[in-house]
Amino acid sequence: MKKLFLTVAVLFAISTTTFAQGWKVGGGLTLGTAVGVDDDGSDKLGFGLNARGDYAFSEKFSVAPGFTLFFPGSPDGADVSKWQLNADAHYSFLEEEAFGLYGIGGLNYSHIKIEADAGPWGKYSASDGEIGINLGAGITFGSMFYGELKYDTAFEQLGISVGVLFSL
């Protein structure tokens, strides 16, 4: 029984060490060309905060799940919220000690919700979601900092993100 327990404990320690070696987590800021909302309801530049992970399968391939919460504004007293779930794959073209360059391809689920006062009729609320594609490129600086430029088809925008990732 002790040998079985010791074997399971050693296997668990090896698997968690191996699992943790490929993961990085962190976040940053995103500037989107169409996530802000003007007073007349048209799209404009907007900012958001993102949280993300990055798991390296090999030196060339990694996956990067993430979540971005945008701050679109409140036109004419309406409360607008926009957010996005991302599942991106990265292919590393260049990996040096000082910087790296990678391509991005992936899927996203983008969501928007609008709530407004409808006067004597109460409150108006509407929401919509759409699945889209992400295409772009990114760069890493050292082992922590990243910058990305990608187009997403759901919000039909170009997004620029910068942030930091920490190894687990």
C-alpha cells in the first residue's frame, strides 16, 4: 500500500510539474477600433482589459484562451456592455532571447448588451452574441511582455493588445 501511495504521489508530482511548465497567465490592455460607442450610437475607438493564458505544446505551437471586457461608454444614458471570449492558436516564426514573432489564428465569441430607460414603459434591454474569427500577429519581449495586432470578424475591428504573462 505504501509503494502504491508513493508511486501515485511521484506520478502526480511529475505530471503537475510538466503541466505547469507550459502555462503562462496574465493580462493587459486592449484598444479596439469599433468597441466604443458615440452619443449617436456609432462605433468608435474603445479600451478594454484582458485576462489570458498561454499553453505551449512545443517550441512552435501554443494555445491562448482569453477574456476581454470592453468599456464602450454610455450614449444618451444607455448602459452598453461588450465582452469577448477568445481561443487563439499561436505559431512561432521566430524565437530569440530578446524577442519572438508569432502568427495568430482563432475563434471568438463576442457579446453586446444594451439597457436603456424607456420612460413610462419601463426599461429596454437587448443583447446579442456572435462567433467570429481572429487573425493577426504578435510579438514577445523577453519572457514576460507581449504585443498583438489582430482583426476579429465578430466586432469587425482591429485590436491592439499589450500585456504581461507570468510563468506558472
